[in-house]
Amino acid sequence: MEKEGVAKNIGLGHRKRLRERFLQSGLDGFLDYEIIELLLTLGTPRKDCKQTAKNAIKKFKGFGGVLNAKIDELQQIEGIGPSNAIGIKLFQEISEHYTKEKITPNILLDSPQLVAEYLKEKIGKEKKEHFIIIFFDTRNKLIVDEVSVGTLNASLVHPREVFKKAILNNSSHVVLAHNHPSGDPSPSENDILTTKRLVESGKILGIAVIDHMIVTQNGFTSLKERGLI
């Protein structure tokens, strides 16, 4: 009983120090497993969560993999229950929502990095290609409209479908985006040809295509930055 009490006190002390580090300097200096560990402590009273966090990082191949795992997959890790799994998914959704709220018209025009971070969370982890269009409505609210799911080609991304909501919302410019499940964000020849076709269609409609971004879970390519738009 004495050894059990000592172990419990050590665990509580570690948990307290972890939280104090966060309160003092945010997540600066935290290792990936420590962030997951901190999340797990919120739904696991008085139990050491370090090894559970390390096991999750190992199983899902990194921090992003843990966040992107499904609730039932997370619960396959010993020590992660329903409350823990919901907490992790809530953290992921809040992060995505917060990033979306930070994107303003100027950001959309001038900061592909921030837009890419949002897109990586939105579609970067998908197993199939998702093609979306991003624009602002008349109240400057960011709209993310899914156009198609499947291999990017002319039949799936017809200009009529791509620009329909942007026209209805009187948007003057849009960003196109799709993901590459392969993990390679490099544009294919078909990506470039489809982009040029949509850029020309946008000119006819009076809607500027300011970028086409290809994202993966860990990277992105801006066709604008590559001089392809």
C-alpha cells in the first residue's frame, strides 16, 4: 500500500508540473506526447497518462495522426476511454474552427500558409480526393463549399458547379483547393490543366481565382507561388 501511495503521489506531482508548464508558457517546449498527455489528464483523474500518450503517438505515427484518428480507433489504446477520445476530437475541431475564424479576406489573398494550415485540417487527412472552393459571402463570412469527391478531372469540377455558390454570394475572388491522399502535394499535369480552365471560366464570370492549393496531411503547394496562376 505504501508503494502504491508513493507512485500515486509521483503521478500527481508530474501532472501538476505539466499543467504549470502550460500555464506559464503555453505549449512552447512541449513534446508531442506531452500535449496528448495533457489532454488525457483532463478526462483521467489521478492516473499517469504519460505511457498512454506515448503509445498513441506510436500507433498513429505522430501528433497529427492522433488528432485525426477516429473515436473508436483512439479507444483501442489502453487507457483511452470515451471521455478521453471525445476530448481529443474536440481539441481537433476547436483548432480547425479557430483557424478558420482567423482567415480574413486579406489573409485569403496574402497568406497562403495560414490558409494551408486550415486546409490540412479540413481535407489533408482524407483518403479520397476532395475538391473545395473557398470564398467570402457578402457579410465577409468564410464559406468552404465542397464541390466533388474523387479523382480531379473535368467531369467532376465543371465550372458551373465550382462557381455556383460564389456567384449567388456575389464573391469577387475564390481559392480552389484539393488534397492528395498520396502525401505528395506536387501538382499533376491534370491539376494544372484543370486550374487553367477554371481560371479562364472565372474571368468570364468576373470571379478571380487567386490560388489553387494542393494539401496533404503534412504539406501543401500553392500554384500561385509556383507561378502557375
